[in-house]
Amino acid sequence: MTIEAAKEKLHSLIDHADEKKVLEILALFEGGEEKSGYVYDEATLNMLRERSAEYLSGQSVTYTIEESMEYIRLRQL
């Protein structure tokens, strides 16, 4: 495959990709050489995706760092 054909194929894939795939591709390119070497298993990735979706949809309860620290301080008394 020529470089031109590869670029054309990538453009086509990106043009037709869903949001998740586009962001994954972007992360791949922006990550460059800064890879940690750690690979998450599929179960962990699914759990992280689920938690992210719950957070973004407002289904999960979240707290600011200040609220969390206050909770911890109150429990130490």
C-alpha cells in the first residue's frame, strides 16, 4: 500500500467514525512517545467507560475535592 493510499484510507475511516473512535485515534496520535507501557484489560476498559458514561449523564453522584476532604475531616473526629 502506498502512503497516499494509506492516508486516503485513514481520512475515510475518520470521516465515517463515531465520536469514540475519533477521540481514540486523536489520543493515539497525541500520545506519541509518552506511552506508559501499561495495557488495561477489556473488563477494566469497560468499567471505565461505564463510569465515564454514568458521570457524563449525571447518573452517578460526584463530589468536589473540597467536599471529599470535608467528609474525611468530619470522620476523623
